[in-house]
Amino acid sequence: MDIFGVLTLIGGLALFLYGMSAMGTGLEKLSGGKLEGILEKLTSSKLKAVLLGAGVTAVIQSSSATTVMVVGFVNSGIMKLSQAIGIIMGANIGTTVTSWILSLAGIESNNVFIKLLKPSSFTPILAAIGIGFLMFSKKEKKHHIGTILIGFSILIFGMDTMSGAVEPLAEVPAFINVLTAFSNPILGMIAGAVFTAIIQSSSASVGILQALCLTGAVKYSTALPIIMGQNIGTCITAILSSIGASKNAKRAAAVHLYFNLIGTTIFMIVFYTLNVFLHFSVLGEAASPTGIAIIHSTFNIAATIVLLPFSNLLEKLAIKTIKDGKEEQEDNEFKILDIRFLENPSYALKLCKDMTDQMAQISREAFLNSLGLFTKYSEEIEKEIIHKENRVDKYEDAIGSYLVKLSSKNLTNEDSKTLSLLLHCIGDFERISDHALNIMQTAKEMKEKKVNFSKEAEQELKVFIKAVTDIMDKAVAVFENSDIEIAKSIEPLEEVIDYLHNEIKKRHINRLMEGKCTIELGFILSDITTNLERVSDHCSNIAVDVIQLSMDEFDVHEYLDELKHEDNQAFKDDYHAVKKLYVLP
């Protein structure tokens, strides 16, 4: 290999790494936080993960490409390390399909169907489709698909370029003789590992070995350790793909290496120990392409069967090898907002949405608990409300800080709108918990002063609380499910709550003038109704934000002005229909 061959090898490596990055970026944006859910189902059990890895690899004819994609998924946070282990094991099984095809069709593989199965054959078509999507489509989703196709094509092209750069070595007798010169199993294994690492493909390495077997010069005693070494050498691709990736991605690559190292070690020890006593005569026979395929498949299937039950130990070994640095201790419930997930904005947003759903429920519970104190005051409930309000504050800080970091990432239009929604809504939910705390303090004041409202005020407050409780339930449901229809029903109810608030004020003033109520109770009642009315305002904000997310062009003030305009008969009808449900006695 001359200097130009070296430069070609470096260029191929650069294209390979860029292709992986581009494909990962496209997958992240296209997934919109959904891909990890699909993979979660497909890898819900170890057996499913193995079958998925074997199936994908058998289709694309490259365990290297499969492991690279897995490292990319782990790096982006779409896939957990524990899920990746089964797929990596399955990829080792799937790659043996190539050796079977070559054993049947010959190393030249002139059959058009066999050629079409190879990534190098179909990636030009994918690249053409991808560039078409990027250049001629205005839809964002197709742009993401185009990026994935182009990224995958560049990745495969980079792998082919690297293989092509070192291909002349396969014609050098001295280099090929390395595969056959070692009678020592350990040296043969090292030769197979180094050769496979150089050409970046265990399938190609096994194929070359099968071609050499056609000469009749390679015995099974030489071929077997070389095959073992080839399984180790193929790990270099995953290791290269983890350069600059997250620690979990590096761990995925480490698992791939450990699986093959441990599997090979066990296989070699068991096989050669038995050979001492049984003297396998097959070792002295000339190897055949079919025999190579059998050994290749048997080893990978046996290694998977033996090591799959111990996948958790492989994961722990990888974690111990690649340790986390010293990080600040955070509350357990906020650890899911891992900074590494920022590299996959759609998934990171999904995590933030899930946490905001939890925050919404905690705010709602705090609010309902505070209302219950007017019926029966409890110090335990008081402490629970304070605890929940503090938790909601922590949620706002954690989610808000994470969203600010996320806002600097390359977001899709849809993700940008979702991020804006979450930033607005966490503030509303936090304020609702504040009002819950205020209501609790007012209930506590009434208990300590041993004062009670008149029957008229109690009945009016009961209707008012029912209306605000209903709008709170609606707002949480709207936020969690993005239900536009329910969202549209909130504004008429909010208007009714404003009406009830003003009407209760008027009635209180009348009772005050008639001497039926004290000024002190008037202040307390005002505190309660004001907090309740503010809660309904925040519920209205949440509903409007959710409606805004579903529309491309949306002005909040214009929307509310048009909605409440005197000529909007539909809104008036909705308002009067809702008003009939909350009638003051």
C-alpha cells in the first residue's frame, strides 16, 4: 500500500464517521421521540433483541453496519445499553448469512440477487432517493428521511472506500500467507483479528478465507482459529464509531468487544481441551467454504446461547471499564433529564413532556388537597401540600434549565413549538401550586381563628369551587393528551368563573351592608375566590398554548379577542350553556 492508499483509507474513515453522524441526526429528528418506543417493544425481551439484530444484519449483510447503528442509537439516547446487548449478539449471528451465501454461490457472487442484497449495491439507489427528498420536497419529514438515506449511503461508501484502499493487499502473496502461516491457534486467531480489523468486515474476511479454501491449501486446524480471530477483529468498526460519542455508546462498543473476546476464549479453551482427549480428525482435513460457514454460524449461535443469560454481567463489565466522571448528585426523579439526551432533541423533549405531565398531576393534587381543608382540616394534608409545592418548584427549575439547554440545539419546527409550550406551561403549573399553598394558608387561618362562613357564602363557594375544579381537570387532560376539543371548551368555562367571581363579590358586599357578614370574613373570602380565579386563568393559558401548538399561525390576543367578540354567537351559546351548569343559590 502506497501513500495514496493510506490517504484513501483516511478519507474512507472520515466519510464513514460523517455518514454515521448524519444518519443518527436524521433518525433523531424523524423519530420525534417515538422511535425509542418502537425499539422498546422490539427489544422488550432479550430473545426479541437477538432476533431483531440477526434479522437486520441478515438483510443488510453487514454486522458492522448494524453495530454502528446500535452505537448511534445508544449515543442519541433512543436505545438503552441493556437493549443494545441483545441486538449486538444477534448481529453476530446475522452476519453468518453472508458466509452461507458465498459457500453456495461462490466468492465472485455474480448472481444479481446476491449482489442486490449487499449494501454497496442498493445504497446508490437509497442515495438517489435521499437526494431527491432533500432537493425537491418541501416536507420536513421527507427531509429527515433523505438525511437518513444519504447518511447511510455515505457510511457504506466510507466502509467500501476503506476496504478498497486495502484491497490490493489481498493480492500480495506474502500478506495472504499470514492467514495460513500460523500453526499455533493463538497466532492464527491474532492473524484473523488483525486482517479483519484492517479490511473492516468480518464477512469479507471470511469470504477471502473461503476463497483460499478452494485451493485446498487451508486445513481446518488453521481455519478455525482464524475464524475466531475474525469475530474479534470485526469489533473495530463499532469501536471507531464510538469515537467522540457518549459514554453509553462507548460501552455498547465495549460490550461488542467483550462478547466476542469472552465467547472466543471459552470456545477455544473448550474445543482444544476436548481435542487433547478426542483428537478431532477433522482438523487435519482441507477446509471447504461450507465448512467455514458451519464453523462461523456454530460459534456465533453457541456464544449467544451461552452469554445471553449473562448479558447483565456484560453490561456491568462495560460500565466498570468506562466509568462515569464525578457529577453533581441530583434528585432521583430528575436523573432522567440526562445531559447526553440533548443530542437527540426529539427524545429529550419527550422526556421533558413526560416530566411536565407528572408536574401537572402534582399541582392538581396539591390544589384539590387544599380545597379539601375547608371541609376537614388536617395537619398531615397541610404538610403534604407544602411538600408538593416544593416538588413542583424543583420540577420547574429542572425542566426549565433543561429546556433552555435544549433550545440551543438544532430543533425541528414542531419541536420548537413543543419546547415553547412546555416553557409556558411549567410556569402555569408552578403558579397553580402556589395558589394551592395560598388557599391552604387561608384554610389554616380560618381554623386558628375558629371562624366560619354563612350558609349563603358556603353554598356560593361550593359552586365556585366546583367550576374551578372542573376547569383544572380539563386543563390537565388537555395538556397530557393535546386534546384540542376539550381545550376549546375551557375558555367559555373560564368566562363563567369570572362571572361567578364578580357575582360572589357583589353578594358579599350586600351581606356586609346588611350586617350578615364581618369584614374579617370578607377578606378571607376574597383571598379564596381570588386564588381560585387565578387558577382558572392559568388553566386558560394552558388551553390556549395547546391550541397554539396545533396551528401554524396563531396570535393569542387575536384569538381571544375574536373568541369573545360580541358578534361571536357560537361562543355566546357555549358560554350560556356552561353557565347553566354552575348556578349560584
